[in-house]
Amino acid sequence: MTPTCSVLLDLDGTLIDSQPGILASCLAALRALGHEPDETLDIKRTIGPPLEDMMQLLLQPYGDDRVGEAAAAYRQHYGESGFLGSEPYPGIGSSLKEMQQAGLRIYLATSKRETFASRILHHLGFATYFDGIHGSLPGGGLDHKPELLAHILSQHNVLPSRSLMVGDRRHDISGAHAVGMRGLGVLWGYGTRDELEAAGADRLVESTADLARTVLSMVSGKLSAS
């Protein structure tokens, strides 16, 4: 394995189960706009895309189009306490360590605000595994996976043929393909097998215990074929 091989990793639904914290912040945002949401609100299908897309979906039942205000209220709550409601999936720490020890360069590629993502990784003790932490920026910059991945590739001089995107939603797979990378779908997150297969995932992995081995085999195979 050469040191120039890279893996780009999604955060929510791939490294961490962030649903409890995200739910708390969604409820807080809806209440801030005067709504009375059900405490058992199911947000699983909305996790992964940019925040404004998630807020738009959550506001639809109320006939409310104040997406910007909802997003601002969400971020305020999430920055104060919501980000703490994240738990790493069992085995993720070991997977990151294994990939780092194998010589991979590791980058975070999330639609979450970069500041929040960095705080979460530092809080969980994972930040030291990453060669770069990248997410969306204030004002809507890098909200969507294709532009985010293109930015990471350019910023770190990473070749698409020597890298791999790993995520749990169709946006991760389609974003990877848009910039010439392959996409590995994980089945423990918020996306379904059908969603990932429909997006054209190059491969699927069912367990965090198999993540590092699968990533390394895919990157090695791509290099030997290129």
C-alpha cells in the first residue's frame, strides 16, 4: 500500500450514530418557529443531505417555508449541545486505526458544518486519525457532495484513481462518481441497501469489523488495475 492512497469518509451514519443529537436539534428548531412537533418524530430518512434540505422536509407538514430560520435555529442548538449526542459505531475507532497504520491518508467529507464535524471528532478522540477534516461552510459553500469531494481532491492533491469515498447514503455514492471516484456503501447507517445499490455503489460492506479490510482491498485493487 502506497502512502498516496486515500479514503474519504462520511460522518453521520458512517462513523457515528448522530440521530439522538440531530433529533433534539430538529425539535428545538421546529419549536423555535412556533410549531409543536411530535417527540417521536422519525428523522432517519432525512439525515445525510444538506441541512437546508432536511429542514425543508420537516417544515412541509406545517406548510412553513422558513427554511433559513429553521436551519439557523437548528445550528444554534446543535452547536450548544446537539453535537454531543453522537456515538461512534462499535469498531469504528479500530477501523480508523487500521487504515491509518496501513498507510492510507484519511479525510472527512461530510455535509455537516465543518466546525461541528471537527468538534465531534475531537470530542470522540478520532481527530488524530484524519489528515483533513472537511464539511460545509457558512453561506452554503460545499454543501453538496460533488463540490465537497472536488474541493478535497484539489486541496490535498489526491487522484480520484487512488482514492475511495465511503458513506451510507446515495449522495455519497453519486458524489464520488461525479468526481471520478469509486463509492463504498456501508449498511449500518441511515441509508438502505436498495438506496445504495440504486445509486450504483461499487461495493457494500455490512459490518464495521470489515470496513478497513474492504477499503484496503478496493484501493489496492484499483491501483493494481490502473
